[in-house]
Amino acid sequence: EPKLTEAGPAVTFRLVSPDGDEGYPGKLSIETTYTLTPAGELVIDMQATSDAATVCNMVHHSYWNMAGQGSGTIRGHELTVDADRYLPVDAGSIPTGELAVVEGTAFDFRPERQTTATLGAAIDALPGSADGANPGGVDHNLCVRGWQAGDTLRRIAVLRDPASGRTLEIESNQPGVQVYTGNYLDGSLTGKGGAVYEKHAGVCLETQCFPDAIHHRGEDGWPTVVLEPGDTYHHRMVHRFGRSAD
């Protein structure tokens, strides 16, 4: 449904996931609206209701390369994330349940660092396995500092290409963000202008509740992903674009 709103032109998509779809209980009614504001922001609002208690944790999975289309990898990009902890994962990329500190690890993207973290340095610190089953790189959830349940927006991350100065700032009401450095891109995808997307050609910054939170329900530091009947799931992201000097 395309529409013109006070916030700018928008389009809303709706989907009904029937009871039992992919093994999940409840009839889940989903609505997602994308809005472009006059300030050039991309705002994404996701909402859902269910007629039975179910798991609900939706994400937006855009790949970003602030250097521009077909410009190579994101290894030189600078990233800050307002997170003091992250979720270590097992060999199957499932969180272990630990809420580990980022300090001294490849996941230290804190804005107060003396030297801003680059994605290339983080990728190099997380090499793949010899058999190729694990491609290496970042694909982990970072836990947003100071998060509280509700609709309050807080800054999550800032992505910057030093060469052009282009920046992307993300705000959200979610407790986590999955940082994924395009580790499984392999050159098999072709985009605009014939650009081929090789490994690390883009980065995803997916605000979300913590992965596998259903198996840590009630544990300290783990937000819930259970949507109860009568409640409304609401996930809001604001993507704000700009340009900064060195």
C-alpha cells in the first residue's frame, strides 16, 4: 500500500503467517512500513500481533557500503556501536548464553575508543576455519548499552566511509544489533550496473532482540522474544545519512 504521509512518502507491506507456519504457534499478523522523510531518512516500522503466545523477532537485512555502488569491500569502513557486551556463539553460530564484555576483543566498536574500529581489523581478527565451513568475519549480536523496554529510540551504530566521509547513523528501540560483514558473499550475485558482490562487499546492521533468546527466557540480561495475545510487537529503525569531515 503506497501512501503519502505527514512524515513523507511511504509504503506498507502486510503478511499473515498462519498458525503452525514454520512450526511457530499462533496466527501472526505483520505490518511493515518504509518511509522516506524530507530529511533523507529511511524509517522502518515493523508491527505484529498474534492470537497465541509465539516467538516474534523481525529484522531488516539491508547491505550497506557507504563508498557507493560497486566500490569494493567495506574493510576500510569505520564502525561505532553503543554496546559494552556481545554474544559469543558456538560452532553453529548459536549464542552460548554468555553476555561477554567487548573490551579487548574484535567486537569492541565502542565510540569512546581512542582509535575508531575498522571492519577490516575486526574481520582479520576472526579468521575462518581451515575447512572453509566457517568463513570468518563478524556475524554476532552486540547488546545495546542502557536499553530499556519500550519505544524510546537510542543511537545504536554509526557507519562511516573515511574516503568519502559518508555516514549512516542508526537509531532503534531494540536491545541488540547483529553486525554481519558479508562473510558469505562469494561473487555469485550481480547488482546495479553489473557490480559483482564479492566477500565483504557490504555490511548489515540488523537491530533486533537477542538471537536464541527463547532458550534464555527469564535469565538476567536477556530480553523476551515472546509475543502474547493482546500485545503488539513494535520495532522501529531510523537510518540517517550524512557526511562528515576527517
